[in-house]
Amino acid sequence: FAGVAEGVLLCTDVTARGIDIPDVDWIIQYDAPQDPSFFIHRVGRTARFGRKGSSILLLSDAEDSYIDFLSLRKVPLQPIALKSDTDSAEQLMGQVRDIVRKDLDLHEKGQRAFVSVVRAYKEHQCNYIFQVGKLSLGGVASSMGLLRLPKMPELKALNGGYNDKNTAKDSKKKVAIGKNTAHLELSIGLKDFVPDEGLQNVSELRYADKVREKARKKRVEKARKEGEEEKKRAEAESKKAIRIKNAAWSTKKDLKEKKGIRKEKKRNKISCYFAGTIETWLQDCLAYGISYDIAHGITWWLAASWSS
């Protein structure tokens, strides 16, 4: 970079101190440093040894109190009002997404970068100024050209959860897009972020690198086979459980039927015995001079008492 006439060098705070690159015209700070003392070190990469240089810091409306904070530290900033061009921004985002769709590696790196940015923002030393609750997460995701939002607690808390739950406020848009992934349902309701409607599923993306793409296909095929085997095992276990349940039910039914047969045999045996006893009883009553009607009534009374 130091040897070229023109160029852009993307840096972290590692280069904020101890590295001297001559003729740097502009320092553009995408976000404020976590440690406020590093602001001066960042700006100090330009205008070195009597040369001229400029620096600009990007702040949202919710972060403008950082200007007052730096002024108290004897670092004055001059606010610059930027004109917003929505059409150009959308056009640029579309161009970035066209590039990302061609390589799954860019999609994965973009999601990791988004997670890093959000979590670094949460851990900012000036968290009373830089509050993640006031940060437009959808705007950050859009500026990074994300096709889908990654799974992370910060997003889950914003919109009610994942797992294909319809938490999106714009239900009409959800119907128009159709049922896709949980990420899409989540992102529909996230302010300032519009998911890539042309991408039905992230699994459609491919690596530009042939070696990585070949390895990805092997992983997908292995996962598919493991999923089929798991499904077969689950079906076999389900059938086994049903067989055990039915066998237990059949055994219970057989025991009940056997018990009923035993009761019936006992009842028949008692009936035969009682029939012989009644005949003997009537003969004895008549022998002792008891009238037939009285003997017959007593007999039926005894029969009813016995059967109960």
C-alpha cells in the first residue's frame, strides 16, 4: 500500500499506533474506537511531518453526543451534514449482493463481520453513548450487503424468536415472499433491512473456490445420508414402541377374556348346584306340610339372595 500512488487500506486499531505510512490523505473511521484515547492515534496516521490530511468519523443521529464527549477531551469535531441518496444506496446494495450471491464464502464472512460489529458495539467503553438498543441493526446489515441475518441473541430479542415463528409485523410481505427460512421471517420485521427476495434458501449458494465447493457437497451428501438413517431409526423405534404397546394391550385383553371365562364356568357350576338344592328344598317343605306357594316364595327369595 505504501508503494502505490493511490489506494485504500482497511485497518483495525492495530495500525493506529506505531506504523508510519507517508502521504495518507484521509482517515475514514467507520465507527468510533472502543477506547476513546485511540481516536487521536487513528487521526494521527495522516498529516504527518508537516503534511496536510483530513479525517472523518461516521456517526448516527443517536451517537452525536460523542462530539460533545470529544470536545471535553480537547478534541473538537466539525459536524458535516450528508445528503442521503436512497436510490444510489439501494443500487449499490444490489451490486454488492450480486457479488455475494456468487460466492458462499463472502456470505459467511459478511455474517461473521456483522456479528463482530454488533458485539463490539455492545462492549464499547462509552456505552452510555453507543447503545446497541438504539443502533439500527437492519441498517448495519444492509450496509454490509447481507443476504440473510445470522442467528444471534441480539436479533432474537428484538423480534420474538426463531424456529419459523411468524413474528414479522409485515404479514402481507411475508405472504408475498412465501414461507422460507426462520431468518427471512425474522428479517422481514427488522427495521431498515430488506432480505434478498431472490434467494429462497441459503443452501442455494455455492463456493467460488472449486476445492471448497467439492468439500461442501461432500458434507451436504453426508448430512443427507445421516438424516435418512436417523429418520429410518426413528421410524423403526416408533414401530417397535407401537408393537410393544399393542402387545401389552393384547395380553391385557387375553387376561380379561380368560378371567371372564373362569367367571362364567364358576357361575354355571353354582347354577347347577343351586338347581339341585332347590329341588331338594321343595321336597323337604312339602314333606313337612308347608304349602307349595310358601315354599316356592321362600325358594325364590333364597335364590335372589344367593345370586346377589
